[in-house]
Amino acid sequence: MSGTSADPELSAIEETKTIDDGPDNSPTTPEEKKTFFEKIDLAQIGLVLMTMVRKHGLNFSASIVSLMLGILFWHYATKYNLNFYINFENIPSPLKVWAAFLAQLADTEFYIHIAVSMKRIIIGYVFAILLGVLAGVLMGRSRFSRAMIYPYIEVLRPIPAVAWIPMAILMWPTEEASIIYITFLGALFPIILNTLHGVEQTPEVLVRAARSLGASRLQIFWHVILPSALPSIGAGLAIGMGVSWFSLLAGEIISGQYGIGYFTWNAYSLINYPDIVVGMLVIGGLGTLSTYAVSLMMRPFLSWQRRAR
Amino acid sequence: METQIITFESHKNKIAPEKERLGHIEIDKVGITFGHGSEKVEAVKETSLDIQPGEFICLLGPSGCGKSTLLNSIAGYVTPSSGEVLVDGELVEGPAPERGMVFQQYSLFPWKTISENIAFGPKVAGNTESECSSIANTFLAMIGLSKYGNKYPSELSGGMQQRVGIARALANYPSVLLMDEPFGALDAQTRLMMQENLLSIWSEFNITVVFVTHDVDEAVFLADRVLVMSASPGSVIADLKVNLPRPRAPEIATSDDYMALKKQCLDHIRAESLRAFEQQNK
Ligand SMILES: Nc1ncnc2c1ncn2[C@@H]1O[C@H](COP(=O)(O)OP(=O)(O)OP(=O)(O)O)[C@@H](O)[C@H]1O
Ligand SMILES: [Mg+2]
């Protein structure tokens, strides 16, 4: 095998391995992996790379190759139990994770975990949008409201969602409500602050123009302040979505019987390591998807900006 | 570009006939100061003016002399510290659609199309969508931008945007049009064209125009009366009648009357600028 290996460093690792001699806990036999990773002809790889670059451009291809190399590294690190600062001994290999993922896809319970998490995100997030935009606009347009509301933001914003968990459990009648509350809090502050910023950025000359054209306060809010603040609100919504996932997982890990955060932590408790990674990747995927959904939701309102460029 | 004459009946009906013109502005001992205590700034020193309906007034003065402040008190953005501003006998207490405003900076709503910008006044006044779009079309034709109704402001040149700004203010059929250095950011060529355009629009609408500028040529070319303001704190130090014939074309700039008026203005301005300069160096 060392003879056919294209990479001299790989074979070097292999040689050290025979001396170190850690147990190989991979489910597949070395023979199978060979066919998968090593038996590919270099020339063939080159050809595939070249067609990919031609079809999808250099940067996209570079991203794909980089990801593949990362997975390859992960594979070998787990295969040979690399222990160099980071310990790979107990880390499941990519193939095991893939198998676990396929197994979970066939399990209804897995979907329930995802659905429960999504539900919590949606409820918490919608409340955060309503309250956040309202508070941000009030503070941006009225010094008095700002004086009333801002102290709470100063005091509460630095408290991370995790620190809220015990208090949230005491505050709310059900565990579900307390997790949603934490999700809501996570999204709230970025939305408030970005709305405030956007409202403050509204050019005064536009407000003046609207006033001299006969617009009422409400009309000025609707036609001038809100559209002017929307790009900033959109940024706040995207950040808020990220933080609300973060908060949700903190909540689910510590309490609850369902949700993808619970699933991930539970996999650890049950020493079912591949499922930890499945949980993590699903969390990452859902986070990306929901942030994308937010930007998709904002897009029709910001079309004038894209026309401008 | 030629300004088209509009023949819509509804449009004609909204323009006040010659006899019952509105837009009489009375500025009665108006003084305006900003701030308190040591930060107190006197922007306008007690000023009284009487502007007749349909007059084209240019407020001319050095930078920082309080032209915008005085104009803003007519618009209703600034409340005088003393005295009062009356328009058609009514005390000005805030901005209103009867007093249209055109700003120096681009002030179109970037998220609204050109048509939506023009029809903004009629829309907030409660007109239906179809009324709004017919008003928008009327004014788009007037400013020669019929093809641009569905564009966004950022897709237009500076001169086009400013024409839209004028149309937007006029779409409310105001009795007074207030303009704060509206052509200040435009190149000389576009500026000349815009001035001619403005004059033909003004003659069609029969409205009072108060036009702020620090460009002597612009003031003399446009105005019935040029009001020269002193350096800070501002007050009107000269009220010059411009008896040049109308309609005016750029060639008028070579006539003797024009030259004489321009010289008069320049002398006032120079004296004021010198005084301001000395004041600042004290
Ligand atoms: N809101 C304000 N608060 C305090 N001072 C002000 C305010 N607005 C204007 N001023 C001051 O009043 C004076 C006149 O300002 P104004 O803007 O009316 O001058 P201007 O003649 O329009 O100048 P420019 O030609 O530069 O536009 C200036 O000294 C200015 O600093
Ligand atoms: Mg000014």
C-alpha cells in the first residue's frame, strides 16, 4: 500500500502508526477505504479538477477541494488516532458519521427533534421581531422613550442566554416557555440595536421633505423611516437569527426532552459519538438555512438597493 | 430641453387664475437665534419683508449668512425667536403642502420610483392610486422624464433628480415654492438649462418662488427682485428690482441692464464678504 500511495507524508504517517500501533476502530476494512480514497489515479483527479474549474470557476472549485481535503484529514486523523494537542481517539470518522446520519434520516424521532427546535425558533424570533422593531423605532424617534428603554438594554444585553436559564425556568410555567423565552432574548437585542441604528441614520432631509409634502407622523414612519431603516433592520434580523439559534441550543442542552440541541447532548450522554456530529451538522445546516430564509424574506423590501448599483 | 406645456383639464383647474393668486408672504420683524447662553448664535437679525403673490424672489448672500434659516422659517421648519411669518394671512406654524420645498441635497426617497416620488404628496393627501398615477404622468411629461417613471432616483443624473424634486413639490399645487440652492450641486451647463426650465414652469404655475442662491448670475437671471443679505447675523441689506423682460433667455446676460444689476449685486456682496472676513479674523 505504501508503495502505491501518492503522498509521501501519508505513507510516513502509516509507518509511524505501525510502531505506535493504536487500535483501528473504523468499521470498514482498510481494503474498502483504499478503493474510496487512495485508489484513484492522479491523472484522473487532475482531469476532474480541470473540468470543475472550467464549469464552476476557480474559487468555487477551490472551496470544494478545500472541503474535500478537510474531510480527508478528518478521515485520516481518526483512522490513525492522531493525538497532537487535539485528541482524535474518540472522534468518530466521517464515514461513521455519514452512516449515523443515514440511520437518523430513517428515524421519525429525529424529525421531531428538528421540528421542535424550529417551532421554538419561530415563536421566539417572531416575538423578538415585533418587540425589537417597536422598541428600536420608539427609541430612534423619541428621546423620552429612549431614556425610558435604554437602561434596560444596557443592563440586560451583556447577559448571555446561558446565564438566563435558571432564571427563565423560575419565571415561566413550563420548560417549553422558558426555552422559547431564551430564544427570544437572544434575537431581541441585535434586532433592537440595529433598528435603532437604522432609524437614527434616516436622513433628516427626507423627513423634512415628507413633512412639507403633507405627510402625517404615521405616514412619515411608514414611507420614510421604516424603509430607510430596513437595510439595517435586515442586518439585525440576520444577526438575531444566529444568536437565537445559539441561545436555543444552550436552552435545549440544559433542559427539555426534545430539540436538536437535546439530541446532540443526549448522544454524548449515551456515548453515541457519531450522533454528536450529526447533531452539530444539522444545527449548522438549519442555522444557515434560517439565515438564508431571513435574507430571502427581506429581499423584496430591499430591491431598490440592488437596482441602485 | 424644452418644457412641455400641459393641457390636462384637471391640471389647469388646479392652478389659481391670475386674479385670485395666492402666495402672499409677510415676514414681520423676524429674528432667529439658535442655542442658549454662551452657545447662542444669532442667525437672522430682525428682518421684515413683503413678497407679493406670483413674485420670483432670490435671496442672495455669502455662505453662512442665514439664507437657509430665513427660508426654513417660511417653510415652517424653524420657528422664529421673535416676530412672525404669515402666508396669505395665516401664521406659519409648521411645514404644509401649500409651501413646497426643494432642497440642495438630493432628497428624493431612494426606495420609491420616480412616479411614486412625484405622487407622494397627492398620495398622503388621500388620492386614489389612479389619480396619483395620472398626476405623476402629468408631471413626468412636464419635466421631460416620461420614460423614467419606473426608475429609482439613483438611476438618474443629478439634474434629472432635481427636476423630479421640483415636480414632487409642485404636484401638491402649492401657492409658494421654496428652493434652497437647488442647482448648487449641478454643473454649469445643466444649471443653465435648469434655470430656463424653472422659469417656464414658474410662469405656467403662477406661484410665488423664494429661491436661495449665492450665485449672482443665477439671482439676476431668475428673479423679479433680488434680496441681498448681510453677513452673519443675516438681514436684508438691499432689495433690487430686476426689470429685465420675460421670457428670459441666457443671451440676456450680455445686456447692459443685466450687467448693471450684476455689478450692483456684486458690490453689495463684496462689501459684505469683506465685513464677514474681518469679523471672523477679530
Ligand atoms: N440648527 C441650528 N443650530 C445652531 N446654529 C444654526 C442652526 N442652523 C443654522 N445655524 C447657524 O446659523 C447661521 C446661518 O446658517 P444658514 O444655514 O442659514 O446659512 P446659509 O446662508 O444658508 O449658508 P450656506 O450658504 O452655507 O448654506 C450659521 O452661522 C449657522 O451655523
Ligand atoms: Mg444654506
